[in-house]
Amino acid sequence: MKNPDDPRFWVIDPDAADVVRRIYRLALEGNGPMQIATALCEAGILNPSAYRTSKGISKCGSKSTLEPTKWNHTTVKKILSLQEYCGDVINFKSYSKSYKMKRRIENPEENRAIFLNVHEPIIDRISWEKVQSLHTTRRRRTTVTQEPSVFSGIMKCPECGGNLNFHFNQNNHDIKFFSCKNHNSGLRKCSSTHYIRLDFLEQVVLYEVKRLAAFANEYENDFIKAMMGRSARVAETDRARKQRELDVLLARDKELDMLFERLYEDNVSGKIDDARFAKMAKRYEQEQGEAAGKIKALRLELKKADGKKMDMDFFLETIRRYTDATTITRRMVGELIDHIDVYHAEKRDGVTNQRVVIHYNCIGAFDVPDRRKIPEADIIMETRKGVALSYAPVQIAV
């Protein structure tokens, strides 16, 4: 709502804000827009149009014909995309080519003006960014078991960079596992399967999350110190990588302009015929078009990265909620984990070990130092073909 004392700023409507927080909480638990809309309908919550009417707020345009508690999934999807809930103000979201033209045209994100932290936020920035990543990840078709894993979409292969797909054993559906899609595709782009059982993975993740929570509780100052340094390094490394990629693309784009100019001159001088010119020009234009799309995306990501900041108190509060966790939930995975690297199991001295690296939101890979009161466990499981697989954390300098 507009602040009655100063209309330049907004104030939070507590009733509406509770609904928005509920929508984001459901999204972090792994629910899609349609599932969230159904849950809101069943709870009897007024949709935005009906809520405005109940408050005596009029809005231009046609009146909604939906029932007051009927929610549309497109409404939920829009709510989940609004950056304004983080406390930001975004100007120039649309424009008109002419005063004669009634329809507004959406402005590209890189042309918008974003002012961070102008008013009180409803959703913390970390949760908002996590929801954006969840809803831009392609959802896999539900398996025959009708039980998609909470880890689907975040399992990564460190060798080829591809995703690990979720499968189940054809003879025994109780055996569920992940394996590299590029190894199983038939093209063999990846040399190893990077196979990991779901039940083994759940034990590893639960063990590491409880260790991280115990470390945050018992050694808060040490944790904050390590987290601040790692967060800054992760952000800087990611930004430097994107900047290098952008520089390479810009250099190639400039090179393509020069190649196209030479090609045109060769065609005019008769060095190459028209058919050859058309074929090569089409290839250059196609490559330049693809590069332009990547350049635009990278510039947008770099612009957004400048506005990101680490909320130490929020991360501490979040991780502490899982100190006594006994099971893995969608919300736990959504709030804490960015992605998980699974290395191929290796056998050394008669023992088969598998390395699993959890990359947490904002702080990246973080290996908990060995301290008193930090839980320790030997995770060993009988996997396929009777192989006893064990997990041992790999120390990472912090």
C-alpha cells in the first residue's frame, strides 16, 4: 500500500503480506503454481481481485468473473516473480511507442532501472532468488513411481557439468538412484556414470546439514567469520567467470563483424560466388545471433550480481531450524542447497569411497571443521552388486 504520510514509499499490508509469504513458503517446499493455487483455493483465501474489492479498492479494467476464493496459476506465477517483494523499486518495466498506441510493450530487463532496498521487504532476498532458480529449472516428467525426488534438478556431474537424472531399478522400484544423463544418453559424453543411490544420498545430506547446524550453534563467531569470507570468494569467483565468458563472446562478436565485412568485399570483387557468400553469411549471422543472446543473458546476470548481498542473520536462522532434523524435506533442500556435485565412486585399498560436495546457497561448498560437539558418523551402505560404499568428507580450505 502507498504510505499515506509519504506516497513515494510503500508500507506493508499485513493480511496480504501473510498470503504472499505463504505462497513463497509453498514454492520453497517444491510446489508448482498450479499446486499452490489449489492449496489457496482449499484454504478459502481471497484472490487479489476479491481482496481489493473487500478493502474498497477500485482498479481500472474489466471485473474478474472468478469466484472470490478461486486462484489462477498465472496469478501465483506472477506473484512468485515480483522483485518488489524484496523491498526494491523497478522503473521502466514497460513503454509505449506512441501516444496513439494503447498497448504497453515490455521493456527488456537490462533497460530497467532497479533501486534496491527502498522499502520494507516482505520476502528476504535469498528466498526470492531461490524461488526464481527453482521456477526456471526445467521440471522432469514424473516417473512411474509418481514420487519425484526432492533432489531432482540440483544434482550435478563435476566431470561434464550435466545434470544427474533420477531413475529407479526396473526390477525393484524401491531402489532409486541418480546417474549422469550424458553417460546414459548413448553419446557417452561423460566417461563415468556418477551413480549414487537416493537412500545413500539422503544420509549424506542429512549428516552434512546437521554438522553445519551444530557448528553454527556451538561456534557462531567462527562460523560467521568463515561464512563471510567464503561468501565473498564465491560471489567474486562466479562474477569473474561470467565476466571472462562475456569478454570472450564480445571479442568473437567483433571478430564476426570483421569476417562478415571481408566476406562482403570478397563477394563484390568476385573472389567468391553468390551461393558461397549466402551460405557463409547465414552461418556467421546464426553464430552472431546465438552470441547476442548469451551476451544479453550474461550482462543481466552480472547486473543482478551487483545487487546481491549476503544476509548473515537469515542464513544462521535458517540453518538452525535443521539442528534436530531427522528427514530430508523439499523446503530444507530449497532453502539451503544450490546444487550437489557427485563424483564417481573409486576403490582404493579395497574400500570404495564416493565424494559428494554440497554447494550451499550464498556460501558455496563448506566443509565443517572437526570440533567437539560436532556429530560424526560412518555412512556405509550395501549398494548394487553387493558393494559396500562409504562416504568420507573431503576437507576444503575455508
